[in-house]
Amino acid sequence: MRASLQLSMAGLNVAVLTKVFPTRSHTVAAQGGIGASLGNMSEDNWHYHFFDTVKGSDWLGDQDAIEFMCREAPKVVYELEHFGMPFDRNPDGTIYQRPFGGHTANYGEKPVQRACAAADRTGHALLHTLYQQNVKARTNFFVEWMALDLIRDAEGDVVGVTALEMETGEVYILEAKTVLLATGGAGRIFAASTNAFINTGDGLGMAARASIPLEDMEFWQFHPTGVAGAGVLLTEGCRGEGAILRNANGERFMERYAPTLKDLAPRDFVSRSMDQEIKEGRGCGPNKDYVLLDMTHLGAETIMKRLPSVFEIGHNFANVDITKEPIPVVPTIHYQMGGIPTNVYGQVVVPKNGAPNDIVNGLYAVGECSCVSVHGANRLGTNSLLDLVVFGRAAGNHIVDYNLKNKSHKPLPKDAADQTLARLARLDTAVNGEYSQDVANDIRRTMQAHAGVFRTQASMDEGVKKILEVTERVKSIGLQDKSKVFNTARVEALEVENLIEAAKATMISAAARKESRGAHAHNDFPNRDDANWIKHSLFYTEGNRLDYKPVNMKPLTVESIPPKVRTF
Ligand SMILES: Cc1cc2nc3c(=O)[nH]c(=O)nc-3n(C[C@H](O)[C@H](O)[C@H](O)COP(=O)(O)OP(=O)(O)OC[C@H]3O[C@@H](n4cnc5c(N)ncnc54)[C@H](O)[C@@H]3O)c2cc1C
């Protein structure tokens, strides 16, 4: 929506297709905040933010993209403020900012207050603000339309998409001079996930089926504080406001793992520490399988002002009054660092003739479905909402500069809808086809068991075998109910074809990376291997082939931050 706004304001004719009403996108669930070095409440500048993000990424992030994002951050946040986004305020009227994991002042010295927040409903506020601005700018929304496949012509240029109108079950071709994917993450490839049910990685599936590689898919973020058993997220903003993780002995164990940042160390670090505590028998509860997040010392007033949704979640999903007792939490899958490879203008890039980043004409990707790559091997909290608006705006500007109004549509290839029609026909004609959600559950079980917080070679190799078996089963999914009007079974079956692409890319890229970096913790290779593995993975679904490309260690204007041991 940040990109479409830019386009509509420039007078272009924009169609936004969305599976759900725009304000129900997963962004609505973002709680904690959006990162920008405004320095409203403690000394800060973009250099610190840049340093934290490079270090947070475990040196797999591209430093040009990271510099671009951190420098743009204050600008886009003030712009949101002027669009009417209802941020919390300080007494002097400036935007309220809270501390967040891995965000520091003076290059790691102490936590900084950088997360601009609207209570614990920042994503909700952001999404509604952008929707309203789009309505004002007369963007056309196609609500409950599911994009199915990209259309590429003989030269490889993208000239449109095929899509299913869910209400009628009709399939359409939408011809477009430019297509931008902002389809979000694929968090639903895991069984325990903080993600919405619609996060099935559709853009990844569309790209993969159009021969575009997926980048760095082995890196999945576990959020330390999912409600045990339910998976629902408790924002890192809780720890930003002062919440503490405790083990069965009541000990604040993060002091041992990260003496400086403690509970506010980055997520990969905290998740592994929690897993370690549980493994060593200091977990809580009858099965010793979770730890506790303690907010009782914050006081009811702060909780109700800064974390009202967390209070409700505690009540509804754990039957806990967080003002009075600690709440059980476990690391839960949260965010995909990898995605469709792009440059800082959101243009999709692929290796071609020896060049690692050749532009795919007519195709852009922004947000969680993309890999630009600012998050590298581990994302810092609040950097995703930032990534959406910074690169959404940049992509919008880039498309506007392209002067599309004066360009004509490229001709549609004759076979434009063939791939899509073949997929739909397969579902409709399958005899004794398997139920899509049985297959989806096996994808989730496999990923949960073989691509978890800690990984071993044997387990990942077995995971690859299993996921390839499931891939074969995806081909034999069928529909019992073949009716057209609002047939959600058809939508779900089509989603499984996207889930499998994300899962396969993850499992195969993970089994190949023989080191530990960021969220990829490999027990057989416990150290980071900078000599061999400072490189991005690229997975092609055809032939299940892997390729690699270099990480850009050169920022735009400042000096490169060389790899160091990561301590906090
Ligand atoms: C619970 C939770 C809390 C979070 N908190 C924070 C936070 O505090 N700060 C932060 O920086 N990050 C946070 N994140 C991460 C961040 O919210 C997400 O990465 C980000 O919102 C993703 O935005 P997006 O626009 O890429 O995708 P989404 O918001 O997921 O939107 C995807 C859109 O694409 C549409 N779509 C998908 N497939 C299709 C298709 N086939 N056809 C048509 N439309 C399609 C959907 O309908 C939807 O509108 C959080 C994530 C979660 C899950």
C-alpha cells in the first residue's frame, strides 16, 4: 500500500489485488513498533542503527541496502505521522519510542529507545493510515482476489498476472506494465507460528514457478515470546518496557548469555538461550517445556497504557493476568528473512550471464516476501515495518520515474494463462485426490521437526527427503467440492502449491549451509565460517538447484563494517 499510494498520487492506474480486506493483512498484528533513529528519548543517529542492523544480520545483510533503509527511516516515519498515523506521544509532543532487541546506542554500548510505537498496535495504526491514504488517492482495490501466477513473455519480462476472483470462482488475466509483489511471508510452513493463516508465501510460489530463485530461505526467525501452546505473539515491546525472562528457578537467565543487553539481545540469541535452558532441565511447568515472561513489576498502569493488547492476549490465550503473574512462553516461528531477490528500488534481480543481479523487467517485490537484503541471517525487531515503508516508497518512486503513462503494454504471450489453467484443471479432475490440508499438515510437521531453532545435518538431510516426498503428494491434491462460488477449499489447495515452494527452498538451502549464522544454528558446524559462507543462497525449484551470490559488504557512503564475533 505504501507503493500503490506513490503510484496513485502520480496519477497512474493501480489495481491492488488482495486475498483479504486490506486492513486484515498480517501487518495488522504487528505490535511493538517501527524503527527509526529519531532520538526523541535517548541520543541516537542512523549510524548506530546501521551498525546494529549489520551486526544483527550476522554480516549476511547487504550493507548498501541497510544504509539506505536506516538513513530513510526518520523521513518515512515523519511522513507517516503527517499521513495521520496515531503514534503514542511524549509529554513534549514528540513520538514515543521504546527500546527493542539488538538496538543500541554508541555501537553496542547500551540499549537505545528507537521503536516508534502506537501502544502495542503499531501495525494496526500503520495499515489503517496507509489504507485511508490510498482511498483518498483513488487506488483501485480488488478485495478477495487471489493472484495465481506471473505471466512472463518470451524475453522473460513480466506482463501481468492471472488471478482468481474468490466470490465467483472466475479466473482472469490482469495485463500490467508493472507487477509488484507484496504478498508477505510464508510463516504457515511451520506448525507453531505467530503468523496469520493467510501467510502462505503466495508470492514466493509465483516467483518460483516463474523460474525466479528464492534467496536465503534457510534463515527463519523464531520469536522468543510466543504464548506456550497457542503460538500467539507477545511483542518484544514487553521486554522493551522492562519484562524479564525467568527459568524454573526464577533466575533471570539472560544475564548469563548476554551480560550487556540481557533480555534485549537479538531474537536468534534469546531464542537459543531459552532452548538451552529448557534442554538443561530448567524449563517450567509439568513438562519443563517453557520459560516465563515476567511483567508483574511493571505495574498495572504501564501495562494498560503501553501493552493493552498483550494484557488481553494473556487473558484470552493463557488464562493469565499479566499484571499479577508471569506468562508461559516458547520460541515460535515468526518471520522469514529470505525471499524474492531485489535491489534497493524493489526491482527483482536474478543471476544472468555471470552477473549476479540482472533485472527482471516489469517485476518488483517489497516487504516480507522480498529479500533486499536488509535482515541478512537475523532481523532486528521493528526493522520489518520499516522495510515495508522504505522500500515500498522507493519502489513506487522508481516505477513513477519510469514514465509508464507514455509506454504501451507489451503483447501478452499466447500461453499467458496456460500454467494457471493446468493447475486448476488438475485440482478439478483429480480422482481420489488427497485433501489439501492433510498435505499442508505434513509440510508443517516436517518443517517443525527438521528446521527448528537448533539443526543437525542428519535431521536436515532427513527433512529434505521428507519434503521431497510431500512435494510429490502436492501434485495429487484434489477437490471434493468443485463448486465455484466462494469455494475456500480451492483457495486452500492453491495455497498449498505455494507453501511447498517455500518449504522446499528452506529445507534444501538449510541442509546445504555448513555453518552457524544468525537464525541458522547448525549443531555439527557451531561456528560462523566467514571464509566460505558470507554469501547469499539462491534456490531454484526447477531441478531443486542451489546457486550462490556475494553479499554486498560495501555501504553507499560510509565505511564497511567488517565481520566481528557477535556478543551482546
Ligand atoms: C504477530 C506479529 C507481530 C509483528 N510485530 C512486528 C513489529 O512490531 N515490528 C516490525 O517491524 N515487524 C513486526 N512483525 C513483522 C511484520 O509485521 C511483517 O513482516 C510485515 O507486516 C509483513 O508485511 P507485508 O506487507 O510484507 O505482508 P502482509 O502484511 O502479510 O500482507 C500481505 C498481503 O498480500 C496479500 N496476498 C498474499 N497472497 C496473495 C495472493 N496470492 N493474491 C492476492 N493477495 C495476496 C494479502 O491479502 C495481504 O494483503 C510482526 C509479525 C507478526 C506475525
